[in-house]
Amino acid sequence: MAEFQQKRFSQLTPTELFEIYRVRVAVFVVEQACAYQEVDDLDVQAQHLFTQDEAGRITAYARLIDEGKQVRIGRVLVAPTNRGQGAGRQLVTAALTAAKQTYPAAQSVVIQAQAYLQKFYASFGFQPTSAVYLDTGIPHLDMVLALN
């Protein structure tokens, strides 16, 4: 897999931003059949972590949002053509490293995980903090990872 890049919104090139939005809409709106405002104001304040293939297409992506004493990792995805090759594990590992390095004062990392991925996130040390609930019709749960 290509190396991860981490950029603030203002550092993204127009092509990178287009590719990020293209794959996020393809996965979260089309593939998962969820009608919601996928592009939101949090994109402007987020750190964007991603890999690209030789053609510049996003192969894995997550965004990190500083929430004071915690960092939220969201919009976690692996492009459909790159699944089943360990890219998700590499992405979460890179996101946790980036969260610790970018926000050293953070005490925890939080995620809103799709419920079927609970064991995957638990393998990184995340613990559930909520019951399963529906978000855009998909079962989710809140999870936290203490950093100290």
C-alpha cells in the first residue's frame, strides 16, 4: 500500500479533494444507500489521512477531528477495489498514530463504529460506550480508546 498522507483542508489540492469526496460519496451514500449530507463543515477543520494509487484515486481514507481532550476518527473507508488486503488495519493504525502525534494533549480517541466492525475496532483496544443505535439506518455504536 502507498504511504499515508495527512493534510489539513487548506493543504489539499483540488484533485485530492475531488477524489476524497468522490470515494466517500461512492461508499457512504451510494454503496451503503444512505441519503445524508456526506460533505459537511467538519471537513474544513479536519486532518485528512489518505493513500492514493498511481492514478491518484483514494484507496483508504479517514478524517481526524480535534475535540479538545479527545480526537474523533471518522469517515473511515477502504475503496472497494482495495478491500480484503489488510488496508483497513493499516488505515486505523495510521490514524491512531496520526491522532497521537497531531494532538499530543488528547486523552482518548473516539469513533462511531458500524456495529459489524465492533470486533475489528476492539482489536485496537477500543471499548464500546453505547448500546447499538441506528445512524442513517445502519447499526452503529460509540467506542473509545484511552491514550494514557
